[in-house]
Amino acid sequence: MLLEVSHVSKSYPGLPVLEEASFGVAAGEIVCLLGPSGCGKTTLLRIIAGLEVPDTGRVIFDGRDLADAPVHQRNFGFMFQDYALFPHKDVFANVAFGPRMQGLPAAEIAARVREGLALVGLDGYEGRRVIELSGGEQQRVALARSLAARPRLLLLDEPLGALDRALREQLMNDLRAILKRLGLTAVYVTHDQEEAFAIADRVLIMRARPESGQGGWIEQDDRPDQVYRYPATQYVARFLGFHNLVEGAVMADHASAGGSEMAGTKSLPASCLVDTPLGLLIAADVPRVCAPGTPVTVLVRPEAADVQPAGASGPNIVPGLLLDASFRGSYYLIRTEHAHGLTLICEASIAAGDLPAIGQPLALRLDPAALTLLPDRR
């Protein structure tokens, strides 16, 4: 690993911020620290940069312990949410700041400025004043400035947080493409999962539990697709926006449960029969072996439900009441109530005329392939 963060903890008076954070970053890898406000992700980034000193633990870069390395000797680039540009200087002077601080000759500085601006799509902007630029253009200048110093590691703290949604979407794709083209190693902080998934090679979900007096720690470390599909805990699932978490216990694997009778399923070798408050459910997205009696959490993905008429019967049919429905373009977001007061929030691809009236009964058929078994961890 090029960067190793080992058992880093940090507290301020009366406020634990980080607890035993450990992870590594390979050369050329983009790792995202994703979590809510207060989980310690920015503090962790500042410790890597040398702007904060950890209470315990080590930061090692390219085999060297950075405990005694001041910020200016680390040669790390830092990109902030507020851009931190010099408003009284033009674009050239802003991008040239790092190379000038490194004492490079004027010709080399000019070449780096041109190269950096070309990378971010701002050729010919050298003479423009920063205050005349749009937010997206200012963000590109900030990125060009970070790249012009040829950092060994790029640290980004909510760099797209101040931009509107459409511009963020564009810059997410551009930013990843630029980092990959240059082969830069980067640690990226955000609270936005869409941003993290679009940019990162690996995502570290961070968690804080203020009520217990504990600082933030890393709850899950994996590729974006694996974090999304297989949240390690209920906390991760809820942070990612999954509301439908149903506790249950494994009864049997699919074959021993007579799963071949499940209508519409062809081959579900890894599926399980699970006893839940919603009834017996067949779940086909089972990432690990679950012996009978194992407590699990069933993640019912939003796309799992197919609306059926009230009174429908069969495997994975769950009766309930329609609480509300919201039109979302290609689907209706529906909220339904079921046995034991459980509610499900699902995306139903259905015409408005096929939905019952609010408060009326209906049934949901839950697709086994959209039911994921998670370990019963909070």
C-alpha cells in the first residue's frame, strides 16, 4: 500500500472524534471516506495531510512514518469545498501558486499551468479574474492548482458540495476521468453516496455514535458495488437509504424448502427460506452460507415489489394496505403497511389506475432476487 493509516484515534476536550481508524490506499487508487456529519472523516483527512496530530496511531506513506513530517514536506495536494482560491489574482496566478512555492523556473511554471488548465477544460482562461468565473469554473481552477504542484497524494474534502446537482453530476465524471488519466492516488471525503460511488474505487463507510461518547470509526470498506449490494450492517443499509429492513431467521436453504415451486424462478442455488414478521420469504441474494436458525436481516430492495390485487396468494406474497403513493416519472414510490405494523417503501412500475385508493388493501409480490440477506448486525 502506498498510504497506510493504522489505528488512528483523535479526541478534542470532551469530544471523541476518531476511534481506531485503519485502512490502506494502493498507488493510483481513489478511496472515498463516506459518512454523515460528525463521523470524523474530515478530521481523518486533515491528519493525513499533517494539519492535525493524532492522539494514537500512525500515518505511513511510501514506507515512511509521517509523524515528524511537516505539511510542506509531504507534497500532498489539498482541494477544499470552498475552493480556497485567491480572489484578487487571475487564473494563471492561482494555478501557478504551488509550482512557484516549489521554486520552479518560470518556463516550467507556465507549462504546468497550461497543462493543468487543459486537463480541466479551461484552455485560454489564464488571464481571467477568479471572481468572474462560475462556481463550476472556479472548482476546475482549484483542481488545476492542485494538479500543477504534482502532488504525490491528492486529498479532497467535499470538493463538489457547493455546486448544484447538474454541475456536480458533470464534474463527478470529469474528476474521476482526470485522476485516472494521471494515475493519481487520492483520498476523497463526502457525505453524498452518489458522489462516492461515481468517483471512488473503494468506499469506506464511516460511523459516529454520539450518544455513546464514542468517536467515528470505519464500518465497512469495499468496492462501491459491494457496499451498495451487501451493506455490512443495518447502519450502513440505512445510511445508503434502504428503509426496508426486516428481521428474521433462516429456516432452510431453497432446495430443501421446495423452492422449485416458486413461480418465475429458474435457478436460485443460493437462496434461503426465511421466517419474518411478513411471513415466510424466499430470498435469493444470499452472499454467505446461512445455517438454519441463523438470525438475519432481510433487505427488501425498493425495486422488489410487484403490486398484486388484494387477496392474491402464493410464494412471497405479502398482504397490506396502501398508505401513500408518489409519482416519480417511471415509477410510483409507494408506502405500504403490513403485519405487526411493518411498513415497506417500494418503487412500483404500475399505472396510476392500477393502484388501489389510499387506505385500501393490496398485496405485494416480493421478487426473491431483490431480497438480500444481511448479517443480523446493527
